[in-house]
Amino acid sequence: ALTTFAQKLPKKKELLKAMTSANAYFMNKWPDVGKPIVGKDRTRPSNIWTRGVYYEGLMALYKLDPQKSYLDYAISWGEAHKWGLRNGITTRNGDDQCCGQTYIDLYLMDKKEERIRDIKVCMDNMVNSEKKDDWSWVDALQMAMPVFAKLGVLYNDNRYYEKMYEMYLFTKNQHGDKGLYNPAEGLWWRDKDFDPPYKTPAGKNCYWSRGDGWVVAALVRVMDIMPKDAPHRDEYQKTYLEMMRALAPLQRADGYWNVSLTDETDFGGKELTGTALFVYGMAWGMRNGLLDKKIYQPIVAKAMNAMLKECVHPNGFLGWVQGTGKEPKDGQPLSYDKQPDYEDFGLGCFLLAGTEVAKL
């Protein structure tokens, strides 16, 4: 009986209940959206990437369940930061630009110039420069690529797509030794530090689950935003499908993916963020006719059911979230009760996964 249960996607009502609860826990904990985030090593403003990813998830939840309180919470966050970026309009850092995804979404709902002014100037600076090697770590793809895609659509201007593609290709094919993507395995190294000869304890290539999750989310978000005939869409789709084929057999028996994708001896165990981002990518692919439901639906169901059952606390807190970092050992050991250094981005990943599965 268990095997048949494992193939069933959770009901939309169950998903919505879990997402609502997890989100309420966070909103209650952070009533002041402008309050800086005190981390283990320093204090950061609340418009950095960790919070930007949370708002990506919140906007997805809002589209599924349009509660006014969600919209108000997002708008007041933008206003608290005067719709600005952490290091101002000259920044080239994707971690600073991630907030722009939500700023643009909110601009599209209510075209107040101040909502889009800074993020547009910032991305225009990138477009108008020759430099293309900024994304030296794969997380940056998720933080910045959707911003370019949104601006390309909004202004019907291919220059945004071209610059995004040029920077993406540099990361894929040139950073580190020969690029951060390994086409032989369909997975990405997080940055040049993990290029060969670096190996995991068991002698395998080290692919960090959440790092590859960010790439999946980047590709999915860009394909979701861009028109079907936008330039280079076929490249994103091809790489996305290669990754999907690589990830399917790497799922653990318990439904999660290891933090070190190919080596369960390298801090093996449950982890929510990478798993959620893969679920997000797979559910989107099935919904858009790119993935075979017979193969991917059981994978998604198993992972989503595991997260609902084992990560979501009765009060909405999310367990098994690996905190900030760049590799399997960071933020370890994980557990059901472990408090990550930042609680926002894990929730964002969970909301992206849950809303996409709910749409199935």
C-alpha cells in the first residue's frame, strides 16, 4: 500500500495549508520588513538575496492564493528600502539584484516609476558594459537572470536577453577551468573551487545540491518569463533537460537529494532547499509539457510528501534547511529542529516548490 501512496501528489489543500502556515510563521516573526538581518558573522540589510528569494516564493504564493496581506508585505518591503539595492545602482553583484525580481513584479501590478527605477538603471549598466564574467558562482544565475528576462519582456528589448546569455555562457563554458557546467554529468560545480581535481571523500565530483538547485530555478524562471521565440531559449531548455535527466536517478530512497549530489557519504541526509528547488523545476517541466509525467511525477510526489511530513513543524517553522554557504559541509549537521542562520530563503524555495506542485 505504501508504494501506491508514494506515487500520489499531495492534495492542493494540504499544500496550501502547509505553505500558509510556513509563511505565517515567517511574517509573524518579521513584522518589520526593513529590519536588518543579524547573521553569524555580520549584519546585512533585508534587501539581500536571502530575503529576495523569500519574496520570489511569496509572489508565487500570492498568485496562487491572492491574500492582500501578502501583497502589502511585499510592497512595504520595497518601500522600506526605497526600491533600492544593497550596494546601490552601480552594483554588478547578483546577490544585490535578486530583490529586483519582486520589485518588477510589483511594478507590473502598479506602474509606479520608483519601483523599477533603480533595478532598471542597474541592469542597464550591465547591458552597456563589455564585462561578462560577473557570475563566478552558480547561485548568481538564479539571482540575476530572471531580472534580465523580466526587463526584456517589459521593454520588448532583446539587449537584455543578449547580455544575460553572454554572461550565462561565460559562467557555463569559461569560469574556472572549462566552465562551471560539466556536460558529461549534466551538473554544475558551485564555483571554481570545486573544479577537478577537487573530489568528495568517496572520490566523486562535488556538486552541491542547492547550487544546482539555483541553476534549475534560473532556467525555469527565465523560460517561464520569456516569450517562446525569445533569443537563446533553446539553449536554456536543452541544459534544463540535461539537468533533469541527471537529477532523476540521484534522488534518495527517502525522497530528498543529498547535499553532495553524487556522494551520500559527504554529509548525506535530508535537506530541504536543494530538494525543493529540484521539485520546483520538475513540476514546472511537467506542467509545461517538457517532462514525462510517468517518470517525474512519482519523483516529485515522493520529495514533496517527504518535505510536508518531515520538515514542516506544527507552528510553520521549516526543519532540515541548510543555512547559507557554498558546499555540503556548511551549516552542518542539519536536523528537524536546527535553526539555519537565515530562515528566509529556505521558505522561498519551499513556496516555489509547493506552488508549482499545487498547479499540477
